[in-house]
Amino acid sequence: MNLKLVSIVLGMAAATYITRIGSQVLFASTGMPAWMERWLKHVPTAFLTALIVPSLLMPEGHLDISLGNNYLLAGAVAAFTAYRTRNVLITILIGMTVIIILNRFMPF
């Protein structure tokens, strides 16, 4: 194996370990503050939104907010389903079904 590759892997392992153990050591005796716990609760939602929204709005590399954007339509249906049902499995199934139907039967 290349020495450079091994150094990168070991360096990233050390960086990951230090960042994770740091919070353990810091909050071991005092516990996590309530404001931080409330703030951290929103991190997964923000992270997933940052990953998903660009693919819905720019499926071909440019902004496409039209009825011809099947991904945006399926995303809107999935978002509405998630809001109404609060069920991840149903949301995924309906979103995938809508995108398959749109891509298969209505290719713009």
C-alpha cells in the first residue's frame, strides 16, 4: 500500500477519534447543556435538506422549477406525504412510486 494513502487514512482516523472523544471528555461530568441538545436535534434535518434540495431543484445541473422536473414533483409529493403521515417507509414508497411513474409514463 502507498505510504501517502496509509498516512491519510491514519490522519483521518485520528481526526475522527479526537473530535468524538473531545465531546465525551468535555460533557462527561457536567452533561450537555439544554440549549445545545435542542440545537443538535435539528442537525439531521438540516443535513438531509442540504443533500436533497439541490438534486430536486437542479437535476440536470441548472435550476429547473417547472412541471417538467419529475424529481421536483416527486419530491413535493414525498414532502406532503411525510408531513401528513409522519411515516418514513410510506414516504419513501410513495416518493419512489411517483418518480417511477413520472419517468416511465411522462418523460418530458
